[in-house]
Amino acid sequence: MSVTSKPFVTDAIGQLGGNAVRLLHIDTSIKTTGSLSREMSAAAVERLKREAPDIAVHYRDLAAHPLGDLTERVFAAHAKGADIGDLDPAELSDLAESGKVLAEFLTSEVIVMGVAFYNFTVPSSLKAWIDRICVAGKTFSYSASGVIGLARGKRVIVLLARGGIYGEGSPNGRNEHAETYLRSVFSVIGIDNLEVIVAEGVDISPELRAAALESAMGSIETLAA
Ligand SMILES: Cc1cc2nc3c(=O)[nH]c(=O)nc-3n(C[C@H](O)[C@H](O)[C@H](O)COP(=O)(O)O)c2cc1C
């Protein structure tokens, strides 16, 4: 996998310079070779860069650098945006990383996510990332009429690789909790128009894998810039 990463400042919201569109590229597969979601997400980034070469890409590999499960004390500090006073060094480091994750998300206009389908849903590393970006007052707020999404206007492209077949109408369709989950959770923070490209049945046979990848790559090619 080749991924070019043009780092941008991520430790404080609003410190990014320049007018280039900022793209956050995330991967989640535990596979370091032969991962279809990684191959597809890299292809999607390359596709967008072809149209907008000065796009600023920041890469985060959640499998290589997992965030870990959110704890009560780090959650409290992260939600407040500051040290709550008695965090130990490990918690402080988690808090700092959580802040970076949130800032990367908030300051990116486009998010491209390679998602591996594990046990009917997203990898736990992605769930841990989602736990850092869903923050009241930052990406959503409560109102008398319900939750209001504050992250509107971002473009989120999901490249999902599933070993079996879960598409609409298939016998296993009711066990699909990755695309459905991502649509729900991003909708809560104001992003309703998730673009999802799926390669499925990829572990059933080499023929199905090749056909699924070819079809997904065709869809990636048609992504609007
Ligand atoms: C831990 C683990 C759990 C998986 N669970 C499922 C599953 O529930 N359903 C399925 O169809 N495929 C499952 N698979 C297969 C993956 O969805 C498939 O290999 C996919 O290509 C993974 O993405 P990747 O190629 O980017 O690694 C699982 C694979 C792993 C490693």
C-alpha cells in the first residue's frame, strides 16, 4: 500500500494554514498486506487527488495505532476539552491523542475511511475513534426537539470490505451493522449523505473477490472530485 501523507497541524482546532481542502484518510483493517479496504481507500484518495492535486491529506491508521477504549475519566476530560485535574500520565497521553483525533476530524472537509467488516460491524478501533469524535458541544448538541448535528457540510466516503454477502435482500442482510451503524452515527452529528462503496463476498472465492474489487474500483473512479 502506498499512501502519501502531507501532515498538517492537528493539535489545535483552527491552526491549519492555507486554503487547500483538507482530507482525513483513515484505515482500520488489521491486515498489513492484502487488505481490500486499504486498497480501496488509497484508490479513493488518489482519485480525489487527481482532480485536486493540492488537497492536504492526513493519514491515520487506526489498526497500527489503536486508540483504546474510552475510560470514564478521559471521557470527562475530553468532553470538557481540558485536564480535569488528577489524570495520570497514561490518561493525559490518551486525552492529548483524543484531542488530536477530534481536531483532525473537525478541521477536515473530506473524510475517507477504509473499513473492514468484522463480526457483523466495524472494527473496534473505528468504534474507539468514533467515541472520540462524538462530543457534545463539538459535533452535536442537545435541544428540546432532539439532537442537533454540528458537523454538517463534511463529505464522508466509506470504503467497506465484507467477506460474505450482506447486501439488501440477501439472507444475511439483517446482520449488516457496519454501513447501517455508520449511517446512523454520522447522521447524529449532521452528516446524512455518507458515500458508501462496498466490496462484498470477497472471502467466498477468488472469482467473487476479483469481481467485487473491480466493481468497487469502478465506483471509486466515478467519485465526484
Ligand atoms: C476478525 C475478523 C472478523 C470478520 N468477521 C466477518 C464477518 O462477520 N462477516 C464477514 O462477512 N466477513 C468477516 N470477516 C472477513 C472480512 O470482512 C474480509 O476479509 C474483509 O476483506 C476485511 O477487510 P480487509 O480486506 O480490508 O482486511 C472477518 C475478518 C476478520 C479478520
